[in-house]
Amino acid sequence: MKNHLITFVFLLFLSSHYAQQGTNSYQTKYVVILVIDGPRYSETYGDTSCRLSPILCDSLRYEGAFYEDFSNNGVTYTVPGHAAIATGVYQRISNSGTSLPKNPSLFQYYLKATGAKKNDAYIVASKGKLDVLANTEDKKWHDQFLAATYCGTNGSGIGYGKDENTFQKVTELVTSPNAPHVLLINLLAVDVYGHANNWEKYQESITACDAYASSLWSMIQANPLMKNQTTLFITNDHGRHLDGVKSGFVNHGDRCKGCRHISLLVLGPDTPKGLSIKKEGELIDISKTISTLLHFDMPTSKGRFLEEAFKP
């Protein structure tokens, strides 16, 4: 009787163990984060006509999971917003790119956990100041496990480059047989033309980013290594003031709803199609979600795994 009981307990343990393993088994092997810098929600998914974003807000939206309530709950500027994505922690950090994030990034955790070369984690940004995302002030991680970067003018790490040049670099990486397993992309035109108070160009840039997002997803599907193994997160670093709030669409940076309410669309092999998720999500959740999908620990991230967007 005792032996039968021991056998039963052991089998129960095995059943539980493999069931748990199953819930943590995802097809995702590559992760791409596309950050469209600074559109207002009212000009993207908030416009039910999908006039400016006919692909993202209509066809692609129903190919994955869309968060109706997604926010930047930290500082609503470019560098702090991107740092929240990369580190899973909100912090007050210079928006000029003159200081490093206080916490290690998902790129550093990934490179350390896998032992991969730096080109397996890549930051490609139209804004040069975003090369700070590759490093941290944390003494245990500073100058360790640094991702490759191509940021700003000709990837120099300074100035503002053109989105078309940034996307050429993205194309080179995504169509390569050695595509990085972790890639973050920043496109700046929407934000730049907003600050320039150029309403026409601001709108045109939203539509241009819509096309870039579509091209990116098509290139991922055309790469036999990335197809059916890549999760794409399409989001923003911040929004902009609503009409009637301060300078309206021209600026951003406070806690108003226009600056905080952004978007997240998730596409990939582990994400059911046609999901519209009402549960709240936020920028710091992206890093924890990526670490879960790719099976590495990220203990400093304060975000949560966006489990409702994924099926094991």
C-alpha cells in the first residue's frame, strides 16, 4: 500500500511538472518592438474611420491582440518612455540622451542569459539619443552585455536620422539569415512634425508609419527563420496633448490623458487573432512579457506578463 502511494504521488508530481512546462512553452523565438514615436491615440486607433492608419487600425489589428487600454504611466517623453520599455521600470531620466537608465535592460538580460553575440540584440532608432538604451548606470551591469546599436544620423549615435534610412537598416537586419532575436525600432517623424506644429506632415507621417509597420510584418513572414517564430509588439513611447490642453498636438510630457493613452498591438504565433483586450496594460509590461516568451529572467522589471494576449 505504501509503495502504491509513493508511486501515485510521484506520478502526480510528473503530471504537474509537465503541465507547468506546457504552459510555459511558446513558439516565439524572435521578438521585435516597433515604437512609433508620439502619435495621439485620437489620430490612430481612436479614429474609427482608420483614415490615417488603414492597415494597423483595420487589417493588421485583427491579425493579433489589441489593447484598448494601454498607457505610459511614467514620464511621457521619448527617452523615459523608451527606457520604460527596455528596462521595465519607470524613471526620471534626461530626455536629451545625456544619462543612462538606472536599471539593466532586456537586451542585457537576454545577452547574458543566452551567451549570444551583441548583434543578436539590436537597437535601431531614428533618434541618436536612444543609444543610451543599450547601457545602464547599474555598476554590476555597466558596459556589460551591450546590444548593437544603429541610432541617429547614419547610425552615429548623434542627431536625428531619417525614418527611411532607419528602415533601410531594419530591412537589412530582418531579411538577414542572422536576424537578431531581440530588436527594438524607433521611428521619429510623427513626433518631429508634431513639435514643428505641422499638422499636415504629422498626419502624413502617421500614414507612413502605418506602411512601415505593414512592410515590417511582411518581411518577418518572408524570412523562413522568423516566420511563425516572431512576436511583434507595435506601440508608442508617449502620446500628445489633446485639443484644448496646453498647446494641443504640438507637445507632450505631462500626466494628461492624451499624453498617457497610447496603443499596443501584438502579432505572433502565440497570440490568437482578433483579440480586443480591455484589461489594462502599460509600457513596463513589455519587458516582462519578452523575458517570459524567450525564457530568461528579468528580476528588476516591475511589469507583468501580458498573459491575456498569449496562448501556451
